[in-house]
Amino acid sequence: MPMRKPVIAGNWKMYKLLGEAVDTALALKPLVANANHCEVVIAPVFTALKTVADRLEGSNIGVAAQNCSTETAEGAHTGEVMATMLRDVGAKYVIVGHSERRQIYSETDAMVAAKCQAALAANLSVILCVGETLEQRDQGTAEAVVGRQLSGGLTGLTASDLDRIIVAYEPVWAIGTGRTATPEQAQEMHAFIRRVFAERYSNPSADAMRILYGGSVKPDNIAGLMSQADIDGALVGGASLQAESFAKIVNYKNGE
Ligand code: PEP
């Protein structure tokens, strides 16, 4: 079995003015300085990316953008930000296909695929989000939905692209609701996702894929989630906004 280095990523969504973002990032830095067991990532808003990335230079915290354009060349696309522009200001990762973008901004699987391709072309790693709604889970279609989102989002990607893809399974009913999937529920879907990669690519590709869980991850439930065989980290929203609580999640191994 390959060693999969866990990833603990904080999605700050549309929170924090520049000064607050810098303060949180600087407060986090010493709290996670010894966290060699995982990749630590934070995703501030676009306007804070460069300053936060600059202030974290040389630290073990990577910076992610929360979205990128489907476009790969400069042009008349008012309001869009291209993946190469994110890389230019210090982002190393980009979150693609978050359920808030799918639901509120009508992002389709085709757009998600185009964003993944744009991000990879710009040398960014992608955190590709998938996840079913409560209605879909209740109807018994959760795996079908996640399978469809995966095959849609991965369109055009070859096995050689996969080392810069990280999947985040985020059941929509668990995001920002305080209702976490049980470790067993999450494990079941993560194992399914890994099978999708095995069938689409190969067993080694599937074994190497990092699959994060997201949905009301907190300091008191991270250890249970991380104890599951196919859970390789977390994408954290609300609990990533404070340096202390996010650091506790990053340092889940110490039981701190
Ligand atoms: C998220 O925004 O990706 C998320 C999982 O949010 P929360 O942790 O607040 O549920």
C-alpha cells in the first residue's frame, strides 16, 4: 500500500478582510509548525491570496484559491480569475467544484472539468469536491451522483495528471450544518470513490489518490474520521476560521 500523506485544508469561504486573513494565517503558523505528518493548506478569498502567501513563504502552510476560471487565456472575461494568475500570486492549490459553487452558481460537471484542466495546465494542484444532497442520499442515489460528478470532473484527465488531483468528498447535508457523516458513512463513500479511480485508471492510481472528507469537521471528530482506512484528510470550513481550532484539527495525531 502506498503511503498517502494526509491533507488538512481550510476553506475560508467569503470570510475575513485582508488584515484578518493575515492575522489568522500568522497565528496558525507556529501552531502547525511541527505538523510534518500532513500537508496543511488554507484557502483565503482572492483578494488576500498574495499577501497571505507572501507572509507564509518558507512555512509548511500552502495556499489555495477557492475557484478559478474555465478560461486559459487572457481576454474579455469580466470578473474571472485565471489559474495562471492564481499561481502567479503564490497559490499552489485550487478548490474546484465546491457544492456552494455547484448549487449557488450553477457550476456544471463540464465547467468543473474545464477548471480542473485549467488548474493542472497552470501547475496547480486541484482539490476536486464531490458530494450528494440529503435528498439524493435518502433516494439511495448517493453513489450514482458522486460517480457522475467524478467522471464528469475528471473528463480529459489522464493517469499522469492524478498526482495533482486531491478529491474531497463533501456530503452537502453535512456542510455547515453541524451534522457530520459518521466515520463509517464517510469510509463507505471514500472506498467507493477509490474503486471509481481503480476502474477508470488503475489500482496503483487509486491507491495513491488522497481522498479528503468535508462536512462539519471539528477538533472533536477529526480523529475518528482519520482512523478510517480510506480517509486521507479533511476539507474544513467553519472550524478553519480560527487558528486554534484549525490547528487542533491539523494536530489530530497528538490528541491536542
Ligand atoms: C466546506 O466548506 O467545504 C465545509 C466542509 O464546511 P464546514 O466544515 O463548515 O461544514
